[in-house]
Amino acid sequence: MRVTLKIWRQNSSKEKGKFVRYPVDNVNPDMSVLECLDVLNEALVEKGEEPVAFEHDCREGICGSCGFMINGVAHGPLRATTVCQLTMRHFKDGDELVLEPWRARAFPPIKDLVVDRRAFDRIIASGGYISVSTGSAPDGNAIPVSKAIADRAMDAAACIGCGACVAACPNASAALFTGAKITHLGMLPQGKPERDRRAVRMVTQMNAEGFGGCTNIGECTGACPKEIPLEVIAVMNRDYLGGSWRSRDQAVTPITPFTEWSTGSKLQNDPVSGG
Ligand code: SF4
Ligand code: FES
């Protein structure tokens, strides 16, 4: 099959970008979209032109590296599928595919289809972990966890940090990503001791990164390749409010109301420790 790739080309965040059309012949329908880009890049390199920059690693829907908009849809038209798993057979011979990077203030462009998603890393670093000495591996079932709780935690843990939820949201909110991490850790007994502190710190960091506020539109869960449910945002809000209330005597920074999530001010103080 033959397709045309209309790709956003941008050399750096300091330069303006533009769309460039590239016809690609001999596309095997079993190729993934990334492999189709590989074919294009080989041809561009042979011609002495700059290849298209895009992120990838596992190419199995696991790592969360890949991701861009295809015809205005995050990760393309197939539900619960990353671009590395999306094959060309889902398009027709002669189709034009418009490829654009995630567009969000908190994800500044780096080059072509690559954006800087380190804001997610900073949200994780602010509290998305369990601070215990784990020692050697415990016996299986040493800490009983009910099946229902284990299933909910596992569903939330499926988040691969790709950023599609932010790109799909009209507010560029990171609530689904942050909610998934807070839910995954807070559900399990090992994560409960730090549940309050984790929620307050991660939500505060999310606000500071300049992501927009959640207004319950639901585009995020529709675009999510791991189908993270909206419920995790409710868990995040509940943990954040509960944690804020219980740590109110220690708080130095006033708790930012949800309506001001999109202010984008940089985090100055730790609201829990006052540091
Ligand atoms: S919640 Fe879904 S869309 Fe958002 S980062 Fe995680 S896997 Fe990607
Ligand atoms: S390359 Fe790892 S999820 Fe797509």
C-alpha cells in the first residue's frame, strides 16, 4: 500500500515548526506505524535529509516512550493501542496520516514528534514511591491483599506514563496519570503509611508543572492505551483533600484549590513538611 505521512517537523523548541508531506510506497500492512516511519527515515537518510525524530523503546506497548497524534487522535484510531502496536492495516491504501506531537504547555517540544515529558518524572519523584526498606523478598501471601483490592491496584498500575491523557484533554490535565499512580500505591498495604503525604505532594507538583485542571470531560480515559478508568481521579481528589485536611497544621503553603490547577506557578515549598 501507499500512504502519505503529513508530519510536524520542528528542529527545536526555539524554532518554528511546519507540516511536511512525505509519500511512502511499498508499505506492508503488517508494519506498525513506527516501522512505517523507519522506512521513511531510511529513505530520508539515503537522500541526505534529516530523519524524523520520534520516541520508541519496547515497541510492545509496555514502556510508554512512543506516542503522538495520528489524525488528531492520541495514539491513533484504535482503542487501547499504542502507536508502536498500531499496524498499517488499520488504514487504507492512499490514506494521508497527519502525525503531530503531544501539544501541552507542560510538554514542551524537543524535535519533530518528540516532546519533553520530564514533568511526569518530577510528579513521580515528588511522592510516587514507597519509602520502606524492602529487605529480601517476602514470602508470598505474607501480607494478605483481597482480590478486589489487588485487581484495582493492578488496573491503576497498568499506566505506562505515555502522556496521551494529557494530549487528549482539552485542559491538558495530568489528572489521569497522577490519579493512576496515587491509586496504585495507596490501595496496597505497603503504600498506605505514606498515602496522605503522597497525594498532597504529587497533586501539588502536578499543579506546579502547569498542567490544566480536570473538568470531568473524560477524553483522557478514551485515549489511554491502558484504559485507566476515570475512577482514579476521584481517588486522587479524595486522598488529596483528606491528606490536606489531616496535614493542615504542618502546611506552610496554602493548599491550592482545584479551580487554580492551571495557574502553572512553580512549586516553592513542600506543603507537608514545610521544606
Ligand atoms: S493514564 Fe493512560 S494515557 Fe495517561 S500516561 Fe498513563 S497510560 Fe498513558
Ligand atoms: S515503544 Fe514502548 S510503548 Fe510504544
